[in-house]
Amino acid sequence: MAGDQQPPGRRGEWSAADIGWTALGYLISGMAFWGFVGWLVDHWLGTRGIAIGVGCILGAALGIYLVMRRLGA
Amino acid sequence: MNGQVSLLAEGTPHWWPPKVEDFFLPGWIYPWVTKFTVMVWIAVAIVILFYVVSYRNPKLVPGKAQWLAETIYSFGRDGIGTDIIGPEGVRFAPYLTSLLSFIAVMNIFGILPFFQIAPTAHIAIPVALAAVTYVLYVWVGVQKHGFLKFMKLMTIPAGAPGFMLPLLIPLEFLQNFIIRPFTLSVRLFANMFAGHFILLVFTLGGFLLLNAAVDPGLAARDRDHLPRIAGRRPAGVRVRDPDRRLPAGLTRRRALTSANRFRYKFTATPVSAA
């Protein structure tokens, strides 16, 4: 069949939607995880929302870093 | 306007507002079998019957049904298996093709009259499919690399400096084990749900808008189309009455040019005062 004549091997390219969802996933996981850690620290130390803010920003920065590592040129 | 029939004129219709009962077929086992369940059964039956019938008597030169089945299988094997997974993806061709056919049949329900919703527009179904696929994914990965190597590949980003790893490992873990199956299932769910949602907005919203516009009493009393809030005109907006006498020197033709119309509309005295 026609499909059998294509050269075998990996395509190696992601579709644009895949890239977008991967980036979204990293950003969400970064902010969710370190934001949650910050929330725990807030409860532990009795600070009111400072640690959660720091955690969210740190998580977003790490998420962007990972997006650049994985998807950047 | 008066000729239009108000659909809500005789009280609220029985289907409004939608209820939880709308998910169930009348007379079926109440909490267990929803319309989605029945549609999934139909989809499974269609997929099984199609492949069994088209492959019951396979020929070297395929007929129409066998050709179609082989084309779908070939797409699942080459287009998904080999191209995305790699040469070893051929092993998963049967699973990928079943999944592909099943999802395709379910999605087509979204445009079939009387069904009009894809079972995949119910988040549970993409989540279940993603869970099955992810268990397979992890299992195959652990088999191939061993547990520790697999976890290392899944959680340690390549090329990151060592001091950042404690910060990055939780993120990679979350992304690869929780967020990715979630986003993959949401992608299917959101596409199908958005289609159904748009359909619903246009039909129900259309009915509501038509009914909101038709109020025979108001239409008979006033012939203007100025905005109304709860049947009343906002304060400060005066009525333009087409039968009103024109100001001296202004013919009707001139009066209706846009600039004049604006002035005419907002400086006119109401006909009752004239």
C-alpha cells in the first residue's frame, strides 16, 4: 500500500498543539507544585501569603526554564 | 413582529431548564445506564462488527470493506505506531488502531442527528482512555529500562545544572505523570465538548433570543426600536416617531440622511407633546 512506501524512522517533530500543551503543562506544574509548597510553608511559619507568592513565582520561573530546555532552540 | 409565535408564551416548556434526568433514556436502569453508556456500547459494537465483518473472509485483492479496514489499520500502524513511537511501535499497532477507531466512531456521534453529542464530550471517557494508555506507557517503559532508569528518564531533565535538580525534579514528575495524561485527555474532551456547547448555545440561545424579542404588547404600543431594559426605555432617551411632523424646511428625504437622522432622533419632541 502507499503507506508502506514511506521511509521508516522517527518523524522527530512535534505538532504545534503538542508544543503548546507541553509548555502549558510545565507552567501549571511549576506553579502548582511550588505554590503548594509555599502554601504549606505559609501554614508552618504563620506568614500570610508571602511564601505562596514566592513559591508561585519561583515555580513559574522554573516552568519557563524547563520549557526553554525542552522546546527552545 | 406580531406574527411571530412566542415559544414560551404558554409557560415554561417541559424541557426547560435541563435536568439531570436528561442524561438518562426513559425506562432504563436509572442510576447506571446513561445515554453516554448506550452510545459507548453502540460505538464498541460498530467497531467490533466492522472489523469482524470486513476480515471474515480476507482476500489477497481486498474488497471495499477490507480495503477500508486495512487503510485504517495501516494508518494506525504507520501514521501513529512507526512515525511517532518508532520502529518498535508496530507492536502497539492493534491497540492504537482500536483506540483510533473507537475514538473516531464516538466523535462522529457528535454530528449525527438524534445523538448530537459525542460520548468523548463526557470527561470520564477520555480520562479512562488516557488512564489505560498511561498504565501501558509506564509499564512498557519500566519493562524496557527497569524501574530506576525509567524514573530517571522521566524525572531528570537533560542538561540542567545539578544544583537546580531538586527544584526541577518535582516539576518533571508532576508534568510527566499527572499533568500530561490530564492535558491529553482534556484535549479530546474539550474539543468534543466545545462542539456540543456551541451547538447548544446556538439552539437554546436562539430560542431564548427569539422569545425575548417578541412581546406583542410592546410591539403594538411603540414602533421604535430603541433599547429597553425590563420593558422600560432608559431615562434620557427620547422616542423617534416616524409619523411626526417634520421641522420646517426639512423634507423627509433630507431628514433621513444620517446626520439629520441623528439630530432628528434626539431633538424631536414626542408626538404626544406636539
